[in-house]
Amino acid sequence: MNNTTENLDDEIIYVSKSELKRDMLEIQNLGEKISQLSLKNIQKMKLSDELYNEIIKLRNFKHEARRRQLQYIGKVLRNIDNFEDIAKQYDLITNPQKVIEKKRNILDTLFNSLNNNLEDEMSKLEKSVPNLDKKRLRQLFRIYRSATEESSAQNKQKILDFLKSYEN
């Protein structure tokens, strides 16, 4: 009997009240930031009807009513399944350059790994991109490797563009 209670205690993860409040305020702040976007950008986001309506209502409130509405928006955000998606959409709208840089870094990493070990990396890539034109990719790398230093930058860009065309 004593053994089972010990197992249950080991699996319980305790979260402090302060940490819960910090998380709640962070979610609430995201709701406030979303409400400060233009109406066009808010409509671009994939928000539930309830959340969209509450964010629009927030724009009309002042002082105490605004604070209560923000708390309610935080509650709605906490209870939806795609909170991470909404946060990503917000980042995409507010920091498009950051997203572009991140995609560029991913493509550069993929290019370097393909350049170092083309066949192995291509088979890994083919698992995630089933319609990959392997023949064309091999051809682009052959051209890149045989090119002079002046034209290698152009050829690298062709490979990156080719890889970008398969991006989801």
C-alpha cells in the first residue's frame, strides 16, 4: 500500500501559485497585444468566433471594464486547443523578418548537410517530402560543386530556391 502512494507522489508535478499567475498574465498579455493589431490583421488570424468577438469588444472598453475583459480573454485563450498556433500567428504578423530569418537558417542548415552527405540526407529529406525531384537536386549540386567561386553563390541560391519550393 505504501509503495503505490510513493509512486503517485513521484508522478505529481507541483506548480507554484506564482508560476500559474505568471503564465496567466502572459496569456492575458498576448490577448491584449492581439487586440492592438489592426482589424485586418486580427481577421487574418485563425481565431475562434468567441475569441474574435471578445477581442473586438475589448477595443470599446475603458479602465476597469477593460481589465475584466482582458481577464476573460485570457480565460478563453487558456481554454482553447490551438493557443500555440495563435501565438505563432501573432509572431508572424508582428515579426515577419524574424520568421524569414528562421526559415533561411533552416534552409542553410539543410543545404550544408546535403552538401556534406548528399545521398544520405536526400533519403532523409525524401521521407518528409515524398514528391522531391531527386534527379534535379543531384544535378543542382553537381553544378554547384563544379562551379567557380564567382558562380557558386548563384548556384547555391538556385539550390536554396529549389528547396524553398518544397517548403510547407
